[in-house]
Amino acid sequence: MGVIIRYEDGSTTHAVIYRLIGGTLRAAVEGTDGPVDFKLIRGKWISNRGAGVTFEFPIEIGMEFLQTLTDLADSEGDGHCATGGECLIRRMAESGNNGAPN
């Protein structure tokens, strides 16, 4: 799933998200040799080098993004959701509901 990473200094790069578990997002970032972890600290995403970042999702991915998250939830098996509770995405995948949550 493609995402644009915007750093505090205004620079941007493209990445593909591998997984999001709890407050850790792992991604393949353009121009790096291996996966990069981003941590959610006090409501702000921080890169492995200590810089604040935001993630931008191009609008055209809409339903593709939801399907990717659903696929990730399915592949996690007995994994857990970021909130530690019941997972809306997993519930949607199990029910076969591809629409918006109610």
C-alpha cells in the first residue's frame, strides 16, 4: 500500500506499508536498504532517526486501502489490533462486508 511520508523539514518520500501494530508502523521507504520503523509517541509519528513525520494517503487508493488493511488483518491470524481490543477491520473481513462501517 503506497503512502507519502512528509518529514518535519518539508521533504517527502514514497513508501509501502508492511504492517501497523500498536504504535509501530513498518514500511519499505524509497532510498533505504531495509524496512524502517516509525513509532507513535505522544500522538506524533517519529522516524527511526527521531524526525517527526506525517503519512499522506493519495485519495485514489480509497477502497484499495480498505481492502489492503482487510487483507493484512486476515494475514495476522491471531494478531491484535492497535487498540488492543476488538478489531473493526477484522470484523469486516470476517463478515465479508466491504462497505463502510456503520
